[in-house]
Amino acid sequence: MKQVTLGLIVGNRGFFPAHLCETGRQTVLDVLAAEGIRAIALGPEDTTYGSVESVSDAEKCAALFKQHADEIDGILVTLPNFGDERAVANVIRWSGLDVPVLIHAFPDVAGKMTVADRRDSFCGKMSVCNNLRQYGIKYSLTTLHTVDPTSESFRTDLRNFAATCRVVRGLRGARVGVIGARPAAFITVRFSEKLFERAGISVESIDLSEVFGRALKLAENDPKVVAKVEQIKAYVPVRNTPLDALVKMARLGVVIEDWMAENRLVASAVQCWTAMEEFYGVVPCTLMSMMSNELMPSACETDIAGVIGMYAMALASGKPSALVDWNNNYGEDPDKCVIFHCSNLPKDVFAPAPIRPEDIMVMDYQAIIAGTVGKENTFGTVVGRVKAEPFTYCRVSTDDYSGRILAYLGEGELTNDPLDTFGGYGVARIPNLQGLLRHICENGYEHHTAINLSQVAGAVNEALGKYMGWSVYHHR
């Protein structure tokens, strides 16, 4: 994952103990360094203990942030004492930065409440938030109102904030690719390019005929094709897949990779059902699985909104996301369901040591459509059972009628409950699943959802809702 860089503002107010800014600043810098976060901050040579109090201090800090505007992913405001709320707000406004902001306040110690050591950061944090609200600056809060920056609570807050910063930075200016036209039957995955463009997300498209034409021009012994065949074999057991099908996959993979690199694309959505099989002779699932596993998500059925949810969680967690169907009930348990795709799930999502030998990840043919287009034209799926781990789910959608981008998200766990089926699959347990399903149906969401084997719903919710300005439902 890209290292997160935060601009650090150390708040100060003259009639409170200024020496607390010296020790507080260093403590926060040490914690940031331990978490692998780079800090850009004023030094003691610039202002009193590198803190911000006056108009002059605010100008210096804003100028420093402007110099590093392309590097700064977010701003951390720390209050070792009450802090000057106006100076903090002025720094952010004058810097011109539009990035996530986290407000942190040091706790007082019950035995150190004299004039020499009393912080009053508890109160000062409210004043800073009040001023930021007046200035129209969006901000995030720590879980505890005041918190020791060396505590695990603050470190968790910091990690979540860093994840939020990665999502916001990654989505603003993201370029995603749609390969082929939307399958005629899947009007469920319609989306608004214009709404995404307004959010800073651009969509590039290419026709399948152009992709097939470029692929068929590549010779079987082309070095890129040969290398791609070996990558595929190293990635997944190919079992009984014919060499001809592997070569077709390799040609297709080379073309897609070159096109994405040329257009600086970070994710893709592919038309599969059933033009790929009928007119080219393979399914693209393995290639999509490989891209997703490398944190370049790829979604089925040209589901661009779906892949944006995948990308948001990959940015937050540094782990690959998958796109699945909310597919079946699981017996009579109201909080469990079956998730499924046929499948292009990334390798790291599959269980390395499944309960049953037949659940292990392998390459296979696409069982659902083989009867229609012929088994020989459907090799390339990646099948198996997903890991039994906690996970986050996220669905992004566009609502043309209201002119809004919508999303829902939440957390659950994937279980080891027995399941005898095919494709890529698992059993999910989600508290109040029936309430979530009602929300999905009442609001007309798609049947796809993105999943990620991490718990980052809070960080993604802050990013999409507060900072991207989307309408987000966080299922709890």
C-alpha cells in the first residue's frame, strides 16, 4: 500500500502550558512514525514548539502544506492544550487542501490539574470542531473524546483514518475501464458515467471486437503470451484445461493489461455473458481474478459501480476485493446466506485448506453456460470455497432520478457451515441480515455486492459519506 502522508497541526493557546506542545508534538510524531505514516509539520525553529496559535503561525503552516499539497493525504489536528481554534481552521482554509481531517485531543491527568500542567483539551476540541463547522470544513473524530496518543485506541483510530485517506485519495481522480457492452439481460448494472465523472471517477471503454481483434493478432509464441501462460499456471492449478484455452486466456490478458496500462486504469469491468464464450472461446474469470488479487479489481457483467465498491475496500485494507451475488438463503437461519459467483474471485479470498478436498481452488469450466455454448468454450473459471473470516461488504450505485451516488456497507463473518455447490462460494453471517435485505430491496440495489476479508466498514463509510459526499447506509 502507498504510504499515507499527513499534515500535522499542533494547536496551542498562550495562557495554557505551552511546554505541553513540545512533548505532545514529539509523542504524536513518534506514534505516526511507528504506524508507518509520514508527517509534514512545522518545527520548533518555525514557531513555538512547532505549534500553531497566531495568524503568523497559521500562515506559516498553511504555506508549508501548500508546498506539499500533492503529497498530503489528510490532516491530523492534535491539541496538547486547549489550542487556538481559529488558527487551526485558518491553516486548513488557507492551505487550500480538500482532504480528510482528524481531530485529536490529549487527556488531562487527574493528579496534574494545576496551572502548570492542566490541558483543557477536552473543551478545546469542541471549540475547534465548532470553528471547522463554521468554515465548512469536514472532519473526523477519535473514538474517545480525549485519548492518549500512545494508546491502542488512538492507534486504531489512526489506522482507520489512514484507510479513509487512502480511499478518498484513490477515488478522486480514479480511472476505471469497461471492456465490452453491458450484457442485454443485465440492466441491473446500469450506471451513470456522468455522476461518477462529477465525483472525480472517469470511465474509459473499449469494444469487445477490438479486444478480440488485438488478441488474435498475437502469435502463440509471442514472449508476452508465453509469459502470461506461465503466470496463469503458477497462479492456479489448471487441472484439465486444454492448452489452447490457456493460450486464448494469455492473449486476452496481454491485451487487457496493455490497454489498462496505456490508459492509466486502476480497475475494470468486463462483458462476459455470453459473447466472450461464443465468439472468443474462453471465460475471462482467471484473468480477472489475477488482476483483483493484485489490487486492480475486476468485476463481472460490466458492473462499474460494483468495481468501485471493490476498489474502495481494497484501498482501505490493502487486501483484494471480490464481487459476489447475494445468492441464496442458508436453511432457515435468518442471519445467514450463501454468497456465490461462477467465479472470478481473487486467489487470496479462497481457503487454502478447505474442509473438503473438492472445495480447493482450481481452474474449471463454467458449469452454468457450458450447456449453451459448449464446455470447450467455457474454461477459465476459478472455483472453490472462500475463507472463513470476518469481512466487509460494500455496494455502490448511482441514482439518476435523484442525481446521487448511493452506497450501503457493513461487516459480518464468513463461516465454515457445510455447503455442497459449485463456483466460488461461501456462507455469510450478518447480524440483522433480514433488515439489510429489506434495505437492499426497498432501495432497488443491484444483486451484486463487493466483499473484502477485512473489517473496514467504518473507514470506508467516512470516506464515501463524509468526504465524497455520497448517500451511505451503514448497516449495524
